[in-house]
Amino acid sequence: MINDLKFAIRQLSRSPGFTAVVVLSLALGIGANASVMCWLRGLVLHPLPGVADQNRIAVLVSNTGGGGVSLPDLRDFGQFSQVFAGTEASMPTPACLTVDKRPQWIQAEIVSANFFQLLGVRPVLGRMFLPDEDRKPGGNAVLVISERLWRAKFGADPSIVGRIVDLNRRSFTVVGVAPAAFHSSVSPTETDAWAPLSMIWEVRNQGTFFLSERGARGWVDLARLQPGVSIAQAQAAVTTMDARLAKSYPNTNLDAHHHVVPLSECPWGAQSVMGPTLHLLLGVSLGVQLIVAANVGNLLLARASRRQKETAIRQAAGASPWQLLRLSLAESTVLMLLGGGAGVLLAAWAADAVALLIPRELAADMRLEFPLDGASLGFALLLSVATGLFFGLLPTLHASRVNLQAVLKEGGRSSQGGASHYGLRNGLVIAEVAIALVLLIGAGLCVKGLRQARRIDFGFSPDHVLVGGMRIGMNGYDEDTGRAFYRRLLQRVEGMPGVDGVALASWLPLGQVGCKGAYVTVDGYERPLGEDKTYTFAIVSPGYFSTLRSPLLAGRDFTDADDARAAKVAIVNETFARRFWPGKDPIGRQFRTEGVPCTVVGVAKTGKYNQLSEAPWCFFYLPYQQGVPDLDLSVCVRTRADPSAFAGPLSRAVHEIDPGVELSQTIPLSVYSGAVLLPQRMASVFLLMLGAVALVLAAMGVYAVLAYTVSQRMQEFGVRIALGASERNILGLVVGRGLLLAAAGVTVGLGCALAVTRLMSGFLYGVGQFDPGTFVGMSALLGLIVLLACYAPARRATKVDPIVALRSE
């Protein structure tokens, strides 16, 4: 076999152009597939680096509270010890860490005491949390920090354990350091500090009622299944517990239901956002690999045809079919190794390309490095072997059908082969063109859908608005002092040059961040069975609707008179008004939120809140002066110029009021809300790239077939020219053959595209799955590229010298 490999290397080195084309084709296909598989594993299938045995981790998702669970419910589910090895709760939050008198915002989590034990994460230094450190509210000010933070801010000080640090102006004792391999329980967040959930007020400035109330479903969770337990078995146990809880706690659990889903389907984190996109890209990249296999197979068939005389001589000299197969496989093995190695190098370079599509402001706290792991490399190896076997066997199968005597007798002139040979090569080209058209149509639909999505009416205008996040509750403010701080800030920013409007908001739409929810009741409204009585809301200041250019359809905006001493008021969106008071004027009517009556003073236009594809849903707004539960508001500033340039002046304005308050983040609202389009943008960019690769490969396939055909029919073309055929006749003969192959491929491709595009509905906004313009346009583009690929072989056919051709005949 070693001698066969050496011979294959010598043969391939004599055809550098052929070798380069094959290796490049293989590298593009394998690199694309390995990259997508790397992203899929890193973001969806195994999204938690450093966590052991992720296949046994599941997620409990409720039908209320945005999918979150309550702590008492989760602990009850954990009692099924024969089903769950354990359950944990966590809540991500930004926190302000002060080191050497320099404050810095970091990502933190408050977690249950068994958090690290359940995930199988062991400390680099010190210990993790003790079993009872999550029970007493405010009673255990201990902290586990990440190895990244330990090295960056504390110089990898080995005596860090036991050190007192300042977090949110409170003292915490560092008890352990988590390994760098572990990042967070919510992918792809980079978390740098963890505290027991009993410290919810000190770390997150959230009410301690989240520790005890069953209706407080704001926790994200993970559950580890016992060995051998399936998702279906876990769901059966959870359903049984749901029924028990509904009887025991009808006020909070009567309509509450929980679903068990695998970690790859977790509704929070990258799994839900990027999962559909990456599965689509994997399918597309496999399509590219099929084109690569067909293209390389065609090139090797042409090469085998030119070497038929050599093969016939070997057979005549006594070479067995197995020896011929070994030679063919040796050549394909060399090509496979070269192409696979180049593909892995390409994938290693491209694996971090996801970060290029995410705005810098959003990527700051994300893990966006995806090193090729063993599974991704194994996937690349499998593709290499499968493709190598495919194109390695084709020449051997073709050689087995060659008429040995005819080849030796005619000196190789009959090497052009029979109809079956041409049928196979033509079939491969038709398959290449068909698959390329499917990919091009998919890319075209995605790009058109993305363009249409940008034109969707969000219900507000994000342009020229800067958002600055604040968490003043962590700076020691209470309700009274917090309202005073915010009033001074509004007055100061409103008078600054270049400002057209300023407002406060507890939540902003389309930002991939869940908003608060509250129980709502309306006198006289009969709620249908199973309807969620939790409705989402935001707390805003006067001027919010004008600053965001979100129109009020009726009534008035909030005013400074809507303070703590005034009657409780609210603004509802039009969907809210239609549900509870259909056909009636909602202004002046009342509803109760958490038992507190609120009078409707305005109706806002229904917008997009979480996703562009969502159906209209109920939403309401409360004035910030009548109560901000956690004092966390963002300041929204509409500017006349680039909003990013206002970040510095805004930060200085905050420091002039209180030097100890730091903006947790400044980001243009267009970037913040534009994150909702990230999956579509990613799908469009990579589909276009893969579609372009497919287009080039299909053109190469057509070119290779026609170039080979022309080389085998030189005598025929010489005779035709000698008998009076014009250059136009010869061009038409060759180009017509190429266009016939393209037409067959386009016909097959259109049929396949009609079936495949049904799977892309989630990526298309304002574009039909069978958009005629895209289908026709991409077919025309493919036809044009094929026409260009036909031209060079056709021109070569017209340059045949009939004297030379007839002499050789």
C-alpha cells in the first residue's frame, strides 16, 4: 500500500492544476461542514463548556413568567429523586465589582447552593457553596469568582480565598475560584462571579419574595436526569407533580404547567436563538458537500478516461481488479488527506467568524470562541472518508466496464467511452446544478426576507437613540432617593445640546431580555380556560413614547403629576384594550395588577416586543414615579447626531449627580433592538457564502464535462469544420450541450426548492416561500454562470485545425 501511495503522489504531482482544484473543492466542503458543526455543538448541542455529561441535563420550562420557574416549585420537582439527580436555579445579573477603587460592571449569577455540584464543576482554588448557604436571605455574603476574573483583576493571587471584595458596595468573601473552562449556565454568557441565591437583594437588587413565593417564576433552571431516565419519563413525573401543586396551591398553580426539554432546546440562551439557524446551515453545508463529491467524482472520471490505455495495459499485464482498486483508492486517499487537512485548517480559521456578525456592544460579555473539538474533527474525518470512498470507487467501476481489446487496438481513440459513462458524468453535473439552485434560492429568500424585516413597523423608531443602563439600587438608593436621582438626571440630560428627547424605561423591546410580568384581572372579563393571566409590562417616565417615536392612539402620556401621591394610572396597548374592552373606549377604565387598581389614561400602538414574527399581544406601561420595584431603569436619549458619540456626555452627566453611579452599558437602540435579526442576518450571510461556493462548483462541473467532451471530439469538430461548419455552428453545438445539462439541473432544482423552502418559513418576513422573483432570478443567474462556463471549451472547439484533425484520424 505504501508503494501505491508513493505512485499516487507522483501521479498527482504531474497534474498540479487538477490536484489543486480537487483539494480546494474538498477543503471548501469539509471546512464549511466542520465550521457549522463546531458552532452547532458550541451553541446548541453542548452549549455549556466545562459541564460534565451534558446529555443528561434537561430544563424545566413553565407556561407562565416567560418560561421561568419558581423556587418552591423547582424544589418540589427535585423530590423525584428516582428521576432527577438534582435541580438547580439561577438568575443572571450584571453587578458592579470595585477593585482598587475602580468600579467595573461584570456578569454575575445568583445560584442555588448545589449549582456547581450538579454541573460537575470543581474549584481551581478554595471551595464551592455549602448546602445551607442559599437558605437565609442576606445571610451568606460569599462569592465564587471565575478564573478569568481571578487572573485579570487579582493577578492570580493564590491567597484570594478569604479575601473581602466590594460587590455592589457590599462586602463579600471570596471562597473559591471556578475553572476557566466553565463560563455560565446560560450560553453564551461569560459569567465572572456567582453568589448564593439567598443574596438576591444584595446582588440583583431583587425582592426576597422570589425565594419563597410560588408565583415568582423568574428563575432559570437546569435539572440532571438520573442515568437511564428519558425526557418522556421526566415529563410524566413533572406532570404528576403539577397536578398535586394545582390542588395544593390553586391561587398560583391552578393553570401552571411545566415541560421538560433537553438542554439543546432550552428557551433562554443561544439554543433557542441560534438553533434553527445552525440546523439550517448544517443542511446547506451538507448540500455543498454533495456538490463537492459530484464535482470531484466528475474530475476523476475524466482523469480515468484519459488514462484508459494505461489501465488497459495494466490489465493486459495481469493486474487484478483489486490491484487497480488499490491504485484508485491510494490516489483518492492522498486527495482526501490533503483536502481534509486543508478543510480542518479552514474550519479552525472560520470557527470564530460568528463574532464578526455580532455588534461589539452585544459581544462584550459573550463567549464567542469555538475551538474545534473531537466531535467536530470526527465529523470532518467522516465526511472526508465518505467523499474519498465515493470518488475513489467511481473510476474503478468505470474502468471495469472498458472494452480492453478495443482500447488496445485503437490506441486510445475509443477512450471517450460509452453512453453509460457519459450518462454518469452528465447525471453528476445535473445533480450539482440542481443542488446549487436550491442553495441559491434559499439564500435569495433569506436575503429578501431580511430586507423586508428591516422594513417592518416595530411600533417605535430605534434610530438616533442611545440607551444607558443603570442599577442604582446597587448603589444604596431606595424608592424615595431613587426617584429624586432619576428626576435630576432627566432634567440635566434634557437641557444638553443635541438632545431631542429623554426618558426612562425598565425594559426596551426586541432586546433578547425578558420583561416583567404581573397578574392582571379585569372586572367582568371571563378568562378562557388555560389563558395565562400574567401580562408583561414596562415602567417608563413621561416622554417615553415621544422619545421612542411610539405613537399614542388615544388618551395622554404620563406626566410628572403621576407620582406616588396620585391615583395609580397605566397606559395599555391596543391589543390589551381590545381584549378586555372590545368595542368600548378604554380611557378611564380600570384593571388590577397584583391586586392594585390602575386607571387607563392612554392607549399605545401595539408593537413588536420579543420577536418580529410574534402575534399581537397584550402589554401595559406604568409610570416610574408610582413605583419601581428594583430601581433598575435605562435612560433613553434621542440625539440629533450619532447616538454613540453621546455616550461620554451621558456618563459625565450621571457622575455629576453621583460619582459612584456607573452606567452598566451604553448602546444605540438600533443595535440593541437589531439583535432580534441576528439569526436571519447570520443565515443570510452564510447562505450567500455557501451559495456562491455551490455556484462556482457547479460552474466548474459544467466546464469540466464540456472541456473533456471537446478534448474527446477534436477529430469530429475538425471534420465538421472541413465540411463547412461555421464557428457559430461549433459554438452552438458545445454551448447547447452545456445549456441542456443546466436546463435539466434547473428543472430538478426547482422541484427540490419547492419542497425545501417550506422548512425556511421561520426565516422569512414578508416573503412567500415560493417567491416567483427569487425563483426566476436565481435560475437566470445560474444559467448565466453556466453559459460563461461553457464559453471557454466552446471557443477551444472552434480553434481546431481540420488538417491536423484529419491527419490524426
